[in-house]
Amino acid sequence: MAKHTHQPKTIASATEPPPPVSPITQRINAEGKAMTVVTLGNVTVEVPTPSASELKERLAESQRVMRAFAAALPRHGVRLNLPPTVPRYEADSKDPSLVIRKLGKTRTLGRFDKNGRFIQVKR
């Protein structure tokens, strides 16, 4: 019968403080300004804490951007206004390891080599 392995339980140390629950903390700096401190891994960023009105404005702007993003998602495709001398590539629906190069009115099946050059192949 297979034996289940479990992650060992972490034992709290009496000499070390417990890890913070959130990476975001608040503090007052030497000048008496409220600061927000965010620590992720070895990186710590400290910025002035925004006022309630600044926070409200930033939240409204964030919501506006999210609505615009959500409205743009359902649209299919991207229009590229490129001259016909610029090749365009798309994945081959029958074989995902191949690509189709469109150059003018010509469609060529191929793949890219290690140096990024397009190599024509026959199916």
C-alpha cells in the first residue's frame, strides 16, 4: 500500500516573532507622516499613505480602466495596417508545431529554426 507523505508542521519559535499575516503594514515616519510599507520577498517599498480623497479618486480611476478593459475583451482580432511586403505569421490549426507565413497573397507553411529564420516545409 502506498504511504502518504505530508508537509511537516511549522513549529512556532518563542524567540522569533511570527511572520506577518499581510505584506502591507502602516507606520509613522520620523517627520510624523503616515507611511504604507509593502514587503514581498527581499523587496520593501515604503510610500506615503494616500488620504481618503486620493484613495477614492484612485479607486474610481481603477474601476474606469477595468470597465474599459472588460468592454474591449469580447472584440475579436487585431487590425494590423502593414504593407504587403511585411510577412505575417499565424499558427497552423492542423499542426501546432508549424506556422503559416502570409506574404502578400502567398501563404507558406513552415517553422522557425534556432536562429529565428523561417524554414518552408511540405505537409
